[in-house]
Amino acid sequence: MAYDERLAERIRQAVAGEPGLSEKAMFGGLAFLVHGHLAVSASGQGGLLLRIDPADAPDLTSRPHVRPFEMRGRAMDGWLHVQPEAVDDDADLQQWVDVGLAFARSLPPK
């Protein structure tokens, strides 16, 4: 499945002006990186791929339409898949994008 280009454009608007921002095709989607670290991506599986602080996973995965991101059947620590239903509204999308941006900003530049 190709990533949702409309969602990618909405993410692009949500991250506009972020220092150190770049875009890169990754994991079948379009990733938005901050100083070389993936923050958020329009996922090739639909919805968002989101980088998070692993300590926040229990709280974040308790929300509707959010689960740990899996690669080859294995849950990846510090990564979430946010299903499209959770980002239908621009305010909801911005909240999720802000989570990914905040974690990426906390990492040293690559």
C-alpha cells in the first residue's frame, strides 16, 4: 500500500517551520525528520508511523486507534502506528505530530 499523499501534505503543513526538518521516503511512507531523526511519517500501512519516548508507550497505546508499530511481526519499542481514524481532524493530527516532534527534538543531531 502506498502512503496517503493527502495525509503527507497535512503533516507537511503541521511541521512547517520546524528547524532542521527534512523529508525522506522510508518504510514505504514519507518520513519527516528533525536533525536526521524520524519524528512522524505518512505510513505505507495507512495513518502515521510515529517515533516516541518508549516510556510514554503505555499511555499513548491506551488511546483509540493506536498500537505499537510492528516490523516483520515484531513490535518496535519507541514506535507507534496511529490509524487513519485517529487523525481525521487537523487538531488531532497536530497533537500526534507534536508528540513525534518533541521526541525527535530531544535527540542529539545526527
